[in-house]
Amino acid sequence: MKTLLISLFSLLSIVCYGQGNYEKAMGDALQTWQNGKNSEAMSKFERIAQAEKSNWIPRYYQAFVAATSSFQTQDSDEKEQLIQAAIKLIPTKTEELNAEWHVLKALALTAQLTIDPMSRAMQLSPEIIHNYEQALQLEPNNPRALSGLADFQIQSKKYMGGSTEQECKDLEKAVSLFATEKHDTPFYPTWGRERAEATLATCKK
């Protein structure tokens, strides 16, 4: 989990200041999150999203903070509240869903599964896999979708059995894609590289 959180926060190094109100507000919200003030950061992202109604990025980060925060608490009620807060922010219209939203939903559902794996795995696993696959249909070279699906399958096969050869190949490809990933959209999601590298390292042991 420590590795996951490091990978999630790695995107904060790209924060830009001084370009305008939106950039300043996003930079401030990301810094608040980096400082461990998750609820305050979510509130800041929410205010930015209300002002930038046509921009999906602030809403995405609001949901992203909620989803990732759920991994940091052992209280099942608090975890469920954070997960539901994230899921409610994810668009329900197909035309509004991009690859990053599908990956985020898969992440939120994975957090939900961890509350009670024995009773929830059968119901949630197909939905998690479906969201990763939907993301890959939209963006076949999305490193978060590729590594997320491979990671989830590897973790599942620890209990179910089966070869992870293909998943390890996918992780290797994802790490290469992370290394060359570039986006023109400010604050576009770039997280996940450290987690992919750490999981890939277990393939080589």
C-alpha cells in the first residue's frame, strides 16, 4: 500500500503555479492534498469543478482523492463513505466516460472489494475487470489501464492460481509507456508508474 500511495502522489511534482486562476487553484488543492489534508483538498477540488463545469479534471481529482483516501483507513464505514463519494462523482453517461474515469472506477471498486474480499470478490471482480477493459478499448496504450488490469489479475491469481506470464508482459509494456507518457492537458493524470514498477519487480523474482 505504501508503494501505491507513493505512486499516486508522484503526479504532484508537475504542479504549475502562476499561469492563471485555474492553475493557481489546482496547484493549491494539490498541495493541500500532498500535505495530507484530504477532506480540505476534496473541498477545494469541488469548488474548482463548480467553477469549471466543462472541465472534467477538477472533478476527477475530487473523486481520486476520495478513492485513494479509502485505502488509508481501516475503518470500514469510513472506507465505504469515501468509496461512495468517489463513485458518485464518476459520470454515468457513456459519452462522458474517458479511459481515466474507467480506471478510477476500477480503483474505487477495488477498494470496495478489500472491505470484505470473501463476500465481494465474485460480484465486484468482473466489474473491475470490465472497467479496465473499457479503458483499454478507448486507449489501448493507457499505462494506468494496462498496469491496473495486470496488477489486479496478478493479485487475484495469488488466490485462484494460474500463470501470470501475460500480466507480467503487460506490466513491462506499461512501464515503457509510463516513461514516454506526455499530455498537453494541464494536470492530466500521470500516476501509477511506481506501483507498476514495483509489481513488475515481483514478476522477476
